[in-house]
Amino acid sequence: MRDDSAPVHDDETPGMPDYGTPGGVPARVGGPVYGSARPSRTVSDAPATDLEAQPDDDEGGFADFLDAVQDRAQAVLSDLGIGPDDDLPTVSDGVDWSHYPGTRVHDAEFALAALSQEQTIERNEALLARLRDAITPRFGLSWGLFGEIPRIEPETNDWGGESLLETCTTGTWRSTARLTNPLVKQQLVDLVSGLLEAEGFHDVTLRNDPARASGQAALAELEREFGGTQLKDQVIWSLVARESVHSDSEFELTIIELKHDRTGRFLEAARARAELRGGPMSSVDLEIVSRGTLSTESAAEFRERARRYDDREPPAP
């Protein structure tokens, strides 16, 4: 017998486990990420420390020693005003900015003052848990976790060099049911917006809101990106918000309803996403991307390398 007191939702994908209870975290689903200069990794990929290895019997120990000597020599020469070849496009003020450990000019201070990568990951996961706990009883949604937990990708600085900062993306929390009623979608957007503002996020924006579009070009862009120019006809709703005090993080709530897809473009993309990470094709998704995160193990090296660029100006763009 149906329980009329239970929350009602529009549709449900059979065979999906329910993860709507606090603390219920499913096994990781998804494969590796490709296409970056350095391989992407997850927290669990970090190598364990070999307590028995010594520099003398480790083939990499001597190479690391030479790298450290070269690094220190460059720092000393820089302090003496003897820099690299000034004809290089990345060299300015006696230093080569392609070796800058951050990503943008003089962002080292923020990177060192912000939450560590490990703290950022913990904070993001806790926030997503609070959001799910608030959404589940009101909208009757259960959740599955898809993708790496979290996905960590290297960043490149503005001068083409490899940064010590990394981008962390949470796994995607995806509902096992879809929302079809635009009034219900708006209620969800309003709830999440208020919770994000209470958590210190700013620039909370519904990107697909037609009220933000002015002119034919903007309306055409709405049609292209979200599948319609009116809320009731759109395939995708996208609510975004930023946090820039403790980290450089962007939250996104995505509501996908493929029944409005008149061209098949969105269905094709949803199928590719489902094949890569699994889960239903129409869903409510929660995700946070944090850029410029600095791991605890890299902090000392970052601080030492960044010191050489204090009071220096980068090459003209």
C-alpha cells in the first residue's frame, strides 16, 4: 500500500540505491581522468611513505638532491640580481615567471592564507551533506555519488609553467529521481540559495533565468545553453555561487529534464555523461569545484619558491 505521507517526486530510476540518510556514503564510481599534463589523482592515490628508503639507496634521491641544489642556486642568483636570459618572453625583473608556483601574479599570499587542500575537501563534502539533508525530506529525493572522490587536477600558471596549486572537484551527488514541475524546481532553487548565503557564498545566480537575458543575442544563448528561453521549457537549470574568503570555490546545482529536449543535443550529452560516470540522465546534481588549492605537503616548497617573486613584476602581457 502506498504511504501518502511519504514525500512525492516525479519519477524514480529503478535499481538505484538510496543514500538519503546522513553519513551514508556509497562506494566510489567512475574511472580516471585523462587529458591533463600531469595525471589527475584522488586523495587515496597519495603514495605511502617508505620508512626504510634512504637517499643513498633510492635512485630518485640523488636526482632530487640535484634539483634542490639547482633550485637553491637560482634563488641565490636571483637575490644577487643575476637572473635568467632576459630575452625569454617569460622572464621579467630577473626571474622566470614560468617557474612561479602559483597561477596568477602575486596570488601566493591568498594561497598560503586560505584553507589547505585537505581542509577545503573536508569543508566541501560537509556542505554538500548539509544540503542533501535539507533537500531530502522536503522534495523526497535520494542520492547516489558518482565520479572520483574528489578529483584533483594540476593547474598551469599564466606563463605556461606547472603550478603547485591544484583544482579539486567533489564527486557529483546525483538524485535518483527527476523534477519536472517548474514551480517545484523554483522552490528547490530558493531553498538552496538561502542555505548557500548562510554558508558565506556570494554571487548566487540562476544562470538560466530569462530575466537576465537582454536582446536577441542573449536569448539565443539561453536557447543554446539551456534548451529554451522560458523556465518551463528549459532542459537545464543551473544555480551557481562562489566562496572567496576561505577558498576559491564555485558551487553548482544542476537540474536536468530531458523531456524538453527538442533537438536531441542534450540527450546525447547526457548519455555520454552516464556512460562515463553512471547515474540517471535526468536528475538533480550537486557539485563544488575549488581552484588554487595547496596541499599541506607542498606548502613549504610553495612558500620558498614564491619568495623569489616578492616585489617583482611579471612580463607585460
